[in-house]
Amino acid sequence: MMGSAHSQAEIAQDERSLKADLQLCKLQIMFNLQADKRLIYVGTQPTVALRYLTRLVAARPRILRNHIRRIYLAIQCADSDMVTGALIDLLLVLRGRGQFLVNRLIQQSGPLLKSDYRIAMNKAVDTRDLTRLADLPLEYAVLSNGRCMQLSRHKLH
């Protein structure tokens, strides 16, 4: 009886230790991302890095490097929704500028980007008309809440 209780306590301790190690690993990824200035993420946990960069973009939307890194990470993770959201956020921040950069990133997103989304984004870039983005799925864009852009309210809310 005593041995069973003792082993359950050990298992619980091992689980707590494992969770603490995982948190430390996530924290290390965040520090590494801040120190590493490369646009392409080199690491073992790209999805953790992508979540962190998404929060970083929401907190400091004017840092272009973080937008680009986020797009490349979403491509690396093969996450179509996150690629779409990251591109929308970049378009919102650039407000019609940086057409060459945006077109290149849209092209590099390749098959991860649905063709109708690509068409809408290309038209928004070419015409500098950001209201075209209102027809795209905005749930993965972190800047579409009106902070960086004024779209017609009825489409967003």
C-alpha cells in the first residue's frame, strides 16, 4: 500500500518536472528568436515560435522584420490559416506600400494560400485598396480589430 502511494507521488513529481522543462524550453525559444536576426527560423519548435511571433506582431505591429519572419514560419509550419492571417496583417501595416515585397511573399506562400485569397490580396496590393481584405477570413489576422485599419464595420463585427 505504501509503495503504491509513493510511486504515485513520484509520477506526479515527474509530471511537474516535465511541465517545467517544457515551459523552460518555450521560454528559451522566445529568447532565441529575439537574439537571432535571421528571417528564416532555425529551431526544433517552429509552431511555438510562430505563436510567439504572432503575439509579438500584435504587440508591436510596426516592426516589419517580425511580420516577415512570421510569414516564413507559417510557411515552414505549412499552416494555411496562419499564412493568410500573417499576410493580411502585413498588408494592413504597410497600408498599400511595399508592393514588391508583399507580392513576393504572396508568391512564396505558394499552394498554402487559397487562390481566391491570393487574388484578393494581389488586387489589394495593386490597387492599394485595403477594403478588399474585408472579404478574407480575418480570424488569424491579429491587427484587423480596427487598430491599424478602418474597414467597413459591418464586415468585421
